[in-house]
Amino acid sequence: ENIYDEMEMSYPPRDNSCTISIGSRSSHLSYPEEHPRERPMTMARRLKILPGGQWKPLNCHPLFNVAIILPYRNRQSQLGIFMNYIHPFLQSQNLDYRIFVIEQSPMREFNRAKLFNVGYAEATKINDFHCFIFQDIDLIPQNLNNIYACTKMPRHMSSSVNTFRYNLPYTGLFGGAIALTRKQFERVNGFSNVFYGWGGEDDDFYSRLQSRGFQITRFGPNVAQYYMLTHKKESPSTTRFANLENGARRYDTDGISNLEYKVLNHQLRPLYSWILADV
Ligand code: NGS
């Protein structure tokens, strides 16, 4: 299978475009906890990461321009492990990328989906990103052939997770890590903003895609392998099924079209752009 054929390039190929040699190197990586840890400033200097967690290859023209959006609250050690692991991973894929951590202020229950919308909105103010990866920081991609860029169809990237014994639990699962072009994301009005608490927001998003006629894609289970960092399970929200049930009525009015939030703080940290948002 040639993964390249499925990719949606951000820039047209040209002389000296970067290449990613699929399958030609050892594709399985060691476990994230086993990676040598480095201080953020040291890593940023060594890997030439610009303030705010930006990087692009300088000796070839990148094919992909990607914003990586990570919703966050209260998982500091996981964030450290993720950043330590992901920068070398992304650089080996020769991407033009920038990482955003969208932290939710303490007041309300966690709203993963709305934080994704905020990430999209803030990233779009900074740069004309072509492709967005929306993902949780507890998910570590284990195969270098799992390209952190967009495909012609919206892609479920984390279909093979160790905690599910590397099986897809249900066909409509579209959570964990996903990749969409800006156009695809805008076509479905982004995520719903009403899912406070755990669960359902990803199912709602999958329904949005279906309602707009999108098919989704997944790479093979070998490529789409993830290792999940352990943490306590959240208790599911009690309103998630009601929100799912009447979701279709809100596709056009609830999403990036009516997104309201306040940025309380933002910083260009060595390994990522940090945005504290009240949602
Ligand atoms: C479903 C949830 C999804 C969730 C998926 C996997 O039941 O949001 O489980 O969860 N849907 C509802 O609650 C309606 S996991 O096992 O990865 O924690 O993503």
C-alpha cells in the first residue's frame, strides 16, 4: 500500500520537495517512558525548535503544513512525556508544524471538543494552516509511517491502541487522534461546543462528518498503533446521550459558527504555544 497516494498535500510538489521514505526504516519506536528525557530548553535548542513549538525542514521544501491541537488540563507529567517524544517524531517526517496546547481554565467541567474549536480559531489567526491534527496528549504514536498530516478524507489516526489490545472497539469511533484539512473541518462547522464532561463529543463529530457526506479513512492497524499513557478513568457525563440525540439539529448553529471564549493567557513556550482559555 502506498500511503502517499492517500495524502492531501499542503503545497504542490516541486524541485527539492521533502520526501518521506515510507517503510524504509525501522518503523516501530521504543516506549515513550524509555526515551531519554531532556529539559525543554535543551531540546528546543538541540532540535532548533522555534519559540511556540514551531519547526520546518530547512534543506528541502516541506509538503505538509500542520497545526497540532492538544486540549489540556492537569496532566503535567504526560505533557512532558508527549513533548519529549513528539518533536523528534514530527521532524523525522519533515513536516512544517506547530504545536498548540489549549488549556481549559478551572471553573467548568472539561470540554475537549470546544478546546479543539478554540485551537482551530487561535491557530488560524496566526497562520493559514492547511491541516489540523486534533489529539489527546496521552496518545503516543508508535509507528513513524503514521504521517502527521492530512489525507484526502478525514482520518481517524488512532485506530489501534494498546489499551484496546490494538483493536478498533467500534466502527464509528473517531476519538483519540484525528486529522482533517481546514476545509473539511470548516465544512462540518467544527465540533459541538455543548459537550462538557467525558464522552460523546467524538461520536457527535463523526455524525457531523457523515451528515455532510464525508467518508473517513484509517491507515492499517500496524501503522495506526498508539501507546496510551495511563491515568485514572474519568466518569462519563450524564448529559452526553441527550446531546448526541439532538445533535443533528445543532450542526449548523453550534460549532465554530457560534464559538465564544476568552483567552486568559498565552505564551510561546519552548516546545509549544500555550493558550489558557475560559470556555
Ligand atoms: C464511547 C464514548 C466516546 C469514547 C469511546 C471510547 O462510549 O466518547 O467510548 O472511549 N461515547 C459516549 O460516551 C457516548 S475510551 O474507551 O477510549 O475511553 O471516545
